[in-house]
Amino acid sequence: MHPILTQAERIGVYLAAWLILGLLLTALTVASGQVDIAPSVLFILPLTLVYSFVCLSAWYLCRAFPLSKTPFPRLAFTHLVAAAFAGSFGLLLGTGWRSVINQLPLGSSSASFPEIDVRLLFGIAAVLFLLAVAVHYLIVAFEDSRAVERRVLELKLLAQEAELKALRAQIDPHFLFNSLNSVSALTTRNPSAAREMTLLLADFLRKSLKFGTNQEITLSEELSLATNFLEIEQVRFGSRLRVDLAVDEHAHQCLVPPLLLQPLLENAINHGIAHLVDGGTIQLRAYRNGTRLRLTLENPCDPHRPQSTGTGIGLENIRLRLRSLYDTEARVDLYEDKRVFRVELSLPLHDLPGPHEASTEK
């Protein structure tokens, strides 16, 4: 469908432009001194508005013969032939409308519209059609530009979604590998603990499948996943693993990527708590700070611990996911001294709408 006909506002603007053109032609006709203003207005304005709809056909020609793909001789021939047909149609409209006007009681015989200069009317109609062709090529270029922008945005979103899915897919095998190793180690020395760990692992995976399909979940939901993960690890470490959790009550409804905390907790346990004879306390803080959500995870570590031989995908995975979701608006900062390792996340604040906000939106 013609883009001008898709919206009433566009039709109004289009007819207004033709009305201005009709008034200009009327003024030129009256200025010539051959025709009074009344018959000029009555003849030219309705004829111009009707002919404006004839010129809409230029859109379909412009679409059928794009500038970039049509040889110039063929392009010129096509539009000149179309302009000749449009000029002939305009001439027929003008001749018919003149005969109607001359039969109307306009008050005096001098007010009737004079004989039409056939060549002039044909030429004006043809030129106006060619101008309409030029305008429609501009419209086509604008529409194509918008379509390209939409396609680029869609491709960008699809690429971002694919990247996020790939990054999320890294988390589950990495976590499962470590957990199944733990279950295997427990089966020989503590079968009941291995069974408990298996059940907790199943519960965690069930929740991660439920939340993992979303791009963002509430911090409250993310904390429930983190709690399940810590319960699994506490089967392995017992009292050596302690958690100090402090979350601002206003931060619970903030939105975060799913499984954001699990890789951080896994690193804190495997590279911190696991190397300390007496274990230690993982401190997790979450609070709102202006337009930011800040998450801090701190764990004790042994300065003499052996260097990690893992793949190191945890922190890098988080960096890539946050960059994909928030571009440069999110930050991951690492701090380490001899006995403490701390990760600080700063995310743009996205809130889940409250009941009042949700009712207002409806």
C-alpha cells in the first residue's frame, strides 16, 4: 500500500501541499487578467486535488523501476511515457471540468472559464507528474533507509541474543562438571551427603531452567538461585563455608541477568574457601545507589594458594554478558590483596514495576 495512504495525517499533509500548489496556479491565472478569481478557484483547486491522487501512481512506478537498478534510458523512457499518459488524463479532467463550470450560474458570462490551451494544460499535468516521480523517489529512499535501519537493529538484537545464549550455555556445563566431580567424591566416603547434594543439584537446575530463559530476573529470584547453589556447596564444605548476606530491601525488585551471582560464588568457593583449612565467610552485599544497582562479593583467600588451573570462564563470562546487555553502562571491578578478594558489579537500575505502576500502565 502507498505509504501516504496508510495514515490520515500523511494524507492531510499531502493534500495540503497540493492545495498550496493549486492556490499558486490560481494566483498566476488571475494575474494574467484573462480569468476572474471565482472561476479560477472553482476550476483549478478541485482539479488539482483530484489530479493529486493520479500522481500517487508514481509510487508504484518508482518501486518497479528503482534508480540504482534501472538503466537510465529505460528509466527516462518509462517515466516520460507515464507522464504523457498522466498529462492526457489531466487534459481530459480539465476539459470535462471546464464544461461543467461553464454550465454553472456564476453571475455573469464573463465569469465563465475561457477555452483551455490544450498544450499548456497537458504540459502542466505532465510536469507535475514528473515532479511527483521525483518526490516519490525521495520517499522510496527514505522508506528503504528506515527498512535497512530496522534490519540492522533486528540483526543486532538477534546477534546479541545468540551471544547471550552462548554465554549462558557456558555456565551450565562448567557448573555441572564441578558439581558432578563433588558428587563422585562424596559417593565413596559419604553416600547420604552425595544423595542430598544430587537432590539439591536437581532443584538448582530446575530453577535455573525456569529463570534462565529470561533476559532479566529480579534480584530476589537471583538470590534464591544463589541460595540453592550455596546449599549444594555446604554439603561439601559443611561449617567451613559461611555466608554473610546483606541486601537492601529496596533492591529486591531490581532486575539483573539470571545466573549472575553463581559464577562469582563458585569462584569465591573454589579459589578462596577451598584453600583455607578453617574455611571462611563469603560476604554478599546488594544495594541501590542513585540510578545504579551495586553488588559486592568478598571472600577470604590464601595468599600461598596454588595458581588456578581452571578455564577461567566465570568472570570473563560475566563481563561479556554485561557488555552484551548494557554495553558500557555496566562495570566489573576486581580488588585483591594478600588475604581478600572482592568483586564489585555496578549495573544500570532497572526496576520491576510495582502494583501501582502496573495498574497505571494499563
